[in-house]
Amino acid sequence: MKRFLIYMGHPAHFHLFRNTISILRDQNHEVEIVIKKKDILEELLRNFGWEYTNINPKGRGDSKFEIAWSLLKRDVEFFKIAKSFKPDLMIGTSAEITHIGKLLNIPSIVVNEDDAAIVPLFAKLAYPFASAVLAPNCCDCGKWESKKIGYESYHELAYLHPNHFTPDLSIVRKYIQEEHYFILRFAKLTAHHDAGRSGINLEIAKKIIELLSPRGRVYITSERELEKELEPYRIAINPLHIHHAMAFADIYIGDSQTMAAEAAVLGTPAIRFNDFVGEIGYLEELEHRYGLTFGIRTNNVIGLFHKLNELLLDVDLKSTWMQRQNKMLAEKINLATYMADLFNDFPNRN
């Protein structure tokens, strides 16, 4: 039996690790879950019935000082937990595990899918101290490439791979009755690596809704506070069920990287409108190798509506995307089982 300490800093990380945690626990390994406050992360864990320790329950501000101070406090709390739990391996998407791992001589694996150039501060804080960086083959880890353990998959295939997830229309019907509907997602875009980046503003959101409404119901899921004009479109849904809704949506439009990738691997046409377009390896691959998603920068509003109209006029849209999804799945692995095997055998297997 081994002891694993897994750190989650974002709701996406719950999905990323949940099947791997279940596999490890089924193998009688002990898994301790540590989190920090972020959006609906605690709600997801509570709904799933898992115990966890929150080392930053009040959250943090978005200034560089607040980010640095919060990291220091989390380091202290994480040190206490690691010292007591004595894990054989620490896994996560944060710098804390690498700092404490180095201090206590505990191996640490940073799991990331963003290129180092997109998250430069995180890479500088975490990668030098990590035992390894686990990332897709299409992800560029910069000068730390030698630490990378590459694999042919995406984070989203740790929980949306067909071996783990089957879209269920009966679940969708608890929330959505319409045959045709669209999902819009608005990210907060306040992380340190989001500085100077923007996405869908109120004016553009209203124009998207105006275009889509005659063709189906529009639902919005948002990390940021919604303006009162948009609030009637908010979807009230159990966070564990959002992927079922995304799978049956006609089109996804948003400024979130993660949900664009989720829609893509589910075979739902996806448009991502933000200033990261053209810079993130895994999304570039999903777009240019598989044609499952489209990225449009915010200086090209005309391009956004041109692409949206093009998709709306395609009568074979869903069948085309199903073919593209099948091609992608045939070339990618089940990340959850791969991670369980890797963590079990680390550092012998890398």
C-alpha cells in the first residue's frame, strides 16, 4: 500500500483526478485530498461525498502581493499536512507540492497542460523543484522539457473518455427540455497569467444571444458575476451534470479554455473567444489536427459571428463532429488509468 497526497486548486482538477483517485483507492492505496478555495471546487467534492482539507478557505485577491502571500501561507499549511501524512508521492497542479516535496525529500509530480510560456510565473515557481512534470506531448514545458513525462492525451480524457463517461439525455432533461440549445461559458480571467487578456464582454454576449435565440434556448454558465441582463439565461444545474448538458448542446461558445476542450472531446462544436488563441498547444491541436474547436481572438469580432453563422448553417454538423471525435479518440489514451499506473510505479515508470 502506498500513500498519495493529491492537491486540487481548480474545479477542473476535481474532474482531472477523480477517476484516478478511485482507481488508487480500489487498489487499497491511501489518498489524501488537499484543496484551496476556487469557484465550485468544494461543492463538487461535497456532492461526490469525498473528504478533503482546504488550506485556503477564504480564497485570495488577484494582486501580485496577494498571490505571493497566499502561496506562502499555503506552503506553511501544506508542510504541516505532508509532515503528518508522510506521502510516498505528491501530485497536483500547484507550486506548493514541489516546494514542500523538496524540503521534505518527497517526490512530487506537477500535472499541467498549459505551455510554460502561458503560465510563466507558475512554471518558474513550480518546475525547478518538481521531480517531474506530467503534460501532453503537444505541451511545451520550455527549459524544463527534460523533466516532462509526455503522453498522447488531454486532461479532459481523464474524465470524459468513453471508458468513464457516457452522456445521458435523461439527466439533461432534468434541467433542459428543448431539443436545440446552446451553452455559453464566461471565465473570470483574473489569474496572474490572464493579465491583459479579455474574452466575451456584455455587448458581444447580447449579440450572440440575439443570433442564437431564434434557433434554440441559450444557457449561460459563468465563473464571473453575471450582469443583470444575462442573469435570466443562467443554467441552474448540479455541477456534476454539466458535461451531460454540454454533450447534447448544439454549439458551445465561451472564453474558457477548459470548457472549450471539454466540448471538443465530447464532440460538441466549440468556439473559444479570448486572447489566448494561437498560444496553447493542446487547444491548437484540437483545432488544427482534429477540427473539433475554433479559436478566435477578441480583435476579430466579425470572425466570431462569421464562424458561428457557418456552424449554424451546417445541416450535417453533429455527424461531422462525431467523425472527428472518433478519430481523436482512436489516437488518444485513457489518461485516468495511465496516471494511476504511473503514480503506482513512479519513479521506475516515467
